[in-house]
Amino acid sequence: MADYQPDDTALGVSAHPLLSWIVPHCGAISRPLQLAYRILVSEERVQGGVLRDVPHWDSGRTVSNASVNVVYSGPSLAPGAAYSWNVTTWTAAAGGQSLEQACQSEPSARSRFITALFSG
């Protein structure tokens, strides 16, 4: 979800969108506690008549339990441009493991957003 828009493509997203996701179950963990996440954002561009995802930002593994209203903190987003993003999480049982022992999720399904026509 980007900027509180739950559907597959969020329109008119701000220059600093708020990203949210549901922390997935991982392995046998019934109530997962997120220890870290990694967000990947790509810009959707037409190159040679083909729509391609061009890598734009990789948050790297970020130690945080935040999964709601995480502020995009990558390079500037272009106005009126289409982007896609997904997230990978590392989870443990509540009161459980260290990050090195955590369960890494598969990357989430990609979500899209299109930025508003903001200036610069």
C-alpha cells in the first residue's frame, strides 16, 4: 500500500510516499515479529518499445519492526512517473531469535504507484 491507497496501483502519490505491508508468516512462526525489511523500488520505463523495470532504490536490509507508514527515503521520484515496489521481511517468534537466525520471507508481490504532478 502506498499513501493509504490499498489497491494494486496507487495514483497521485506524493514525492515521499508512505509504504505499508502485512508481515507474512514465515516457516512455523505463528505470530511473526518483524525484525527487519528490505524495500526495492523500480521505475517503469518504456525502452525500445518494451516496458521495463529500471532499479531506482534499494533500502538494503533495514533493522526495524515498522511495517505501516514507512516513509520512502530513496532518491527523488519523478513527477507523473510509474514505479513498482516490493518488500522482503525478516521475522522471528515474539521474544525469539536474533536477526541472523530470523526467517527471511520471499519478496512480496509487486505493487505499483504513480506519482502526482508535483514540482521538482
